[in-house]
Amino acid sequence: MSKKKEEEARREALQQQIVRIRLPRGLQSFGIVDQRLGGSRMRVRCLDGKNRICRIPGRLKRRLWVREGDIVIVEPWELGGDEKGDIMYKYTKAQVQFLKRKGYLKKIEEFEEF
């Protein structure tokens, strides 16, 4: 394959990736990973104004690699929902740019100031 075809394929893959973006439903909210605590747990600042200790559920442990600064979807627990939650999804860089352009992540700019 030539370089042009490879580049077009890469662009096409990005377009396909952005076509359907998972958004928070119900009680879920966007969050930014602040600190990794170990044992698949991390401290997350959620856009609903709360800091939660979140974990990666067992079914996602091997598939979901999360670092500090990543944008994620957090689902609060039914018991202790203000303090604890699960990380359900991690956004890629292209998806984060798309969400910012569409206005879903307006509150993130306020968080990044501090």
C-alpha cells in the first residue's frame, strides 16, 4: 500500500470511530482521572462536582487501560454513590476532541483551571 492509501485508511478509521460515541445515561457522568491508587482503583473528579474513588469492574479489567488525565464515564454506586463508583468507558483523544466541539465537556475547562 502507498502512503496516501494508508493515510486515507487511518482517517477513515477515525471517522468511523467518531460516528457513534457513548454518552452518559441516567446517573452516569463524565469524569477526569486524577490519581491512580492501585488495585484497579483511582480517584476521579466527576463533572457533577464530586470526587469519587472509582474502580474498574472485573469484566473490563483487561480491556480498559486508564491513565491520569483520561476522560471516562463514571457510574456511581447505589450505596455510597457520592463517594464511590465504577469506570464504565474511556474516551480516546479523537473522541474527546469531538465531545469538546459538540459542547458536552464545557465544565471540563472550569476544572482544568484549578
